[in-house]
Amino acid sequence: MIKLQILLRREWRTTQGVEEARKSLASAGLTPTAVGLATISAEMESQRFEELFGLKALQVEGNPPGAQNSGESGIQESPDLKIPESLLRYVQGITIAPPHLYMNE
């Protein structure tokens, strides 16, 4: 599963707007996993991701607890994905969620 972060357009950042956007995302093949007033987290199958965005997804692993990368943040960045036409009304930006960053105590 590919995890995504979706930033909603300002005009859809209401309770009703988020619900309408969530339904639109589900219709496009994304499964919402968490919802806020400005963002929606979602996931989708790799094959559907490739069909929707025209890109092959690469798996990036986070650093396990205790692992160190001297001089590296351990955070991977994803370029904004091209927003599918069916979601342009609701979505300002879509990115692949970065892997978890484990904090050492």
C-alpha cells in the first residue's frame, strides 16, 4: 500500500467540505485513513497508484530504532504528485507520506 497525504483547497476545509472530498478520494481508489480539517491521509494499492499518477512507486523504509545515519536527516521527500482531473476541485496537493522517523531517547 502507498500512503499519501492530501492537502485540501482552502474552500473545502469545512466539516461538509472534508466529507465531500473524502468521498471523491474514495471514488478515485484512495482509502482515507485519517481526516483533519485541512488534510486527509489515505492509502492505495501500488497498481492503482501507477494508473492514477502514471508513476511507479518505490518503497522507502524509515530508519529502525537505534539506527544512525551520520549527517542525514533520515526523512525522504516526495515531490508533489500531479493531481488527477477528478480531484482538482478539492485538492491543492498530494504527496507520498514519508516513512516513520523513530526518535531515540
